[in-house]
Amino acid sequence: MPTITILDGVKIECFSADHHPPHIHASYGEHEVLLKIENGDTYRGSLPGNKMKIAKSYIKENKDKLSHLFEKLNPQLSRNEK
């Protein structure tokens, strides 16, 4: 899929064949962060302060949509949890 949206230069992406925990990738220039969909916590990486706020706000406002998308793109992970 990957790109979901671009907000003020922050690219938000979700990939298939990805790994747990359910997360999105947010990038800005040479910076990239993986943020957990469940709570917006950082899994790996970083973004400049104001760009991180944009990415975390997007997760908060779209948590259900992002969770559904991650599950749709990664059905093998959902099957393995059950």
C-alpha cells in the first residue's frame, strides 16, 4: 500500500508482511519512526519534535481505521495470535 497520507511533510505509511506490534511508519526527510497504533508510543526511531506531534495526533484521531488497515494488510499476524 504503503502511503496513507502526507501531513505537513510527514509521510504516514502502513506495510503488508510487517511485524508486531501493530504500527505505522512515519517519515520526514531522513528521519523515520515506527509508532504503535494502540497508543502512539515510539517503537523505534524518531522525528523532529513538531513532526512527531503531527504523527502521534494522526494516530490518535485515526486509531480504529489504522488498526483495521494493519490487520487487513497483515492477516497472517492475526491468525497467529488466535
